Amino acid sequence: MKILFIYPNPTKTIPSSIVKFLSMFSNPIIPAFKALTNVTPNEHSINIIDERIENIDYDEDYDLVGITVMTNQATKAYLISKEFRKRGKKVVLGGWHPSVLPDEAKQYADSIVIGEAEELWPQLLNDVEKGKLKQIYRQEKPVDLAYIPNFGNGRIKPKGINSAVAIEATRGCPHGCNFCAISHSPGRRVFRVRPVEQIIKEIQKIPQKYLLFSDASMTINTKYTKELFKNMKGLDKKFYCYGNANVLFKDEELLKLAHEAGCISWTIGFDSISQKSLDSIGKKTNVANQYISVINKIHDFGMNVEGSFMFGFDTDTPDIFDSTLNFICKSDLDKAEFHILTPFPGTPLFDEYEKQNRIIIKDWSKYDGKNVVYKPMHLTAEELLNGIQRMYNGFYNPSNILRMIGRNVNKGLFPLITITSISFQGLTYRNKNIMS
């Protein structure tokens, strides 16, 4: 069979010409498609379209179309599915959104996959060939990562000339923050690891120099992560990964090993500088008064820090934006992302707001962290939107962008392209007319 995987693009955050130019240098494979490709029998051919950088040819002769769907992609995914089905193509939807809203998703596809797909996918393909495709495939238990074929079999390759390669060492997150769509997806509260030797063999076969660990956090099981980093030393790779603030604050051995293994940057979900807000969402991994020390320690070991912040918690008041900007100015963060709190379907936060009649928008394309889809407690929607704008204006100013680029100029082409891309996105929000 001829199979097409699609990553839908619900909105354009930066001009398509810029995206296409940057993708020439850096275009990593989407982790979900990498995993499915590795369990697809070799007799089937595979093509992958990332709609952010290339258009879909609906008249191409495909036997099966698989679309991964996060909530903000759902509306676009359904439109894509409709176009293929009009042409007689079979469409399968999977990912976070169909898994938590299967009754909705099944209206727009021939079949949907609920939960993790690696064990179900070969059976689904077999059913398609026999003309017995089921409407729903449901993974009843978390996938055992040790029994999945090597994620690095080389069957598909990044398209950029200096791309990073996504690696998955672990899966799942036991912390279960009430707003997190990942940890509340089927099976994703169960933390699992791949054998270290399997990952090392995969990395050794990858010719690209840069890696992206797609794991929810590399600090959940530090014993495992330290063993992995020790074995990566000497492989001459550079990589990015996610971590939790409380572990990185206290574990200098982990930071040392990460640096020696080739870590360039840690991404940390700081979420809020307000401890009240952190406590209200069950964010047990963050202590706000440790943030500066965490950033300084990571910098001391020669690695960058990217921080992610959210606004609109029930404890947030209008002064949260100025307080956060003051913190960022003191912290010397290398990169930052700013989001409006979004109650994704399937999370405790969504259920809570739904019971309180606070969900005001169910246009899934608005569930992107840049729109207000619920009634905030102590902020108006306008205050939230203006506050996010102020955060981008304050952080992504020309002098700060030059500082960020300067810190990455000696780390290679991929880090430089990455920070340039992020800077373009930041400038998008500084100047909303950039799209015109």
C-alpha cells in the first residue's frame, strides 16, 4: 500500500516564505510518524507531509491517509480528511484529540486510533488490505517501548540539510498537572523507558549531529537519565531536552553529565512565577523562588535555558505580567515562550471549567495558547491578550534577540537557525502586521 502521513497546520504563525527557508536547514521528523514508520511493514511505501512547510496534493494516489491530531489541529484535520474521503481514500485519525473525543472524531474518518498506536498500527494495515477496517482501534494498555522496533531504522530521513533528529528515550509523565493534555492522554500517565543500549545503537546510526529528545521530561527517572548520558559521552552529538525545575535545581551531577554528553539546552515549564498559581494546578515540580538558581546553575554548566510561561490561572491578577517581565530581566533566560492557559478536552481543568460553565469557545482551532477560550477569574480576556502581547514586546526586542543569537552563534548552524526561527515567531507577536 501507499501510505501518507499528514501533520496539519491549523494556522500560520510566521510567513510561509520564512518557514520554507528555515526548513531547508532544519526540518526534524515528527516523532509520532517516526514511531509509526518503524512498525510499518517494509512492503508498504510511506510519504510524510508537514503542512507547515508543504502543500497537500489531494489527487495523489494513496491507499491510506493517517493524520495526527492535537486539539488545535482538529478543525483543519477534519477538513483534510473530508477532501481525501471525497476522493475515495481511506483516512485514519489518531493522536491526543481523537483519543479523548472519539465520538466526535469518528464522524470525520473511516477509522480512529485511541491511545498509543504502535501496537495497533500493523493490525490496522492488515485489516485495510483485507477490506475489514474497523471504525475504532483502542490501545488497552501502555505500549512496552522495549518491544518496538528500533526507532532509528533509517527508513525516513529529515529533509533539512542540517536537521535535528527526534529521539524518544522515555514516554509518559506521572505528575499529571491538571492542564496538561499529554499526561492525561490514554496511557501517558505511566512512565516507561527504552533500554539504554537500544538508544545508543540508534544514535550511533544517525549521521546528523543534533538530536531533540521528545520526552516529556528527562528528569523523571534521574538514575536512568544519568546512565543514558554517561553512555552518550564521546558520541559527538549535541542535543536539546526537557526537564523539571526542582530536579535541575538540586542535581548538579545530572547537569554535569548532560553537558558532557552534549546537551545544548534545557526547556523548562516554569509555567508561573506565582507559587499560588503553581499550587492551584498541582505543579509539584516547581518552586518559584528557586527559578533564578536553576537558571544560573544550568548556565554554569555551559547550557542554555528555554522557559515556558502561562497566564490566566485563577490566582492570576493583572500585575502578573509586569512581575513575570521583571523576573525574566533578572534571570537571563536564553529563550522564552508565553501562552494563555488553555483547558484542553480530556484534562481535569477542562472538566472543572465545563462544570462551572466557563468554557466559552469550542472552536478547536482557538485552542493554541494564544486565544482565550474560557472565562478567567480575575482577568478579562482583553487583559490576557494584551498581557501576552506585552510579554513578547518585552522579551523579543532587538537587543535581546541579538543577545540570544550571539549566545548560539558558536554552537553550530542548527542552534543558530533554531534561535533565528524562534526570534521570528517572537517578532510576529511584537508586530501583528508582519503577516500582511
